[in-house]
Amino acid sequence: MNGYDNLEYKEKAVVTYIISGKRVLLIEKLRGLGAGKINVPGGHIELKESAVEAAIRETKEEVSLDISNLELVGFLFFEFADGLTMKGSVFKTSDYHGIMQNSPEAIPFWCDLDKIPYDKMWADDLIWIPEMLKGRYFRGFFSFDGDKMTSRKIEFYDDFREFNP
């Protein structure tokens, strides 16, 4: 993936996978990029905010849960045909508390890990989520034209030091 980390991306974002036993917290996205799709809590990184701070804030705003002990597990790089470019940091945690609630942005729900509705998600998710759930790290570059994935390149790592030297 050499070089993708150093490109300038118009947007920087985060997504957070909250795992509880054999379930994952998913959301039905109500507005913004990916509205109508199934995803996980996440969103843009604000100016002077770290990726971890953004993940904590976005999860609280979207589903009313407080999260901690986030593990960085991946980077996603996107180019869209309309000119949007985005770098996403992917986190995973099992440490959360609070009462899950709907928000104007999302309807949250728990889903069994073996029943993730990939057919209602972004096309790239099926490529990397199963590997992430096995404990692997990754860097993926994807191009989209609307909802259609037009190109992909992904690398998986078993060792965090190889993934994030």
C-alpha cells in the first residue's frame, strides 16, 4: 500500500466495531454518506481531534454509548468518482457502557457475527470485516462510482508492528 498513507485526503473519518461476545453493534445509517446502508458508528474527524477522540465522540452521538480501550485495526482509503477522497481509521473494542439509543443519524442494533448483512453494506466490507474479526490488521484502498466498487487493493497483517510500523 506504499504511498496511500501520504496522500492528501479531503476527508478523514473513523468507524468503530463494538464487539460483545458473538455479536457486533451495527447501525442503519439515516443520513450522510451511506444513508440507507448498514454500517457501524463513525464519522468525520474534526479539526484538532485525534482519530480515537473522533471514534469516542461519534459513537456517543450516534448510539449514546461510551467506549474505551479502542484498538486500531485498519486503515481504509477511498476514492469516489465524484472527487471525494477519504482516509478512514478502523477501531475495535469490547469496552462500552450506557444505554444504546437511536439518534437522528442512526438506528443501532446488535447482530450475530455470523449473520452480518453484507448485502446491505458497502461492497468493500465483505472483503475486510471477516479478516478483522479473526484478529487481522489491514490496509485497503477502494474506488467507488456511487455504490459500485470499481477497484480494490488490500493487504492483511497478522502482526501489529507490520501493519503500523
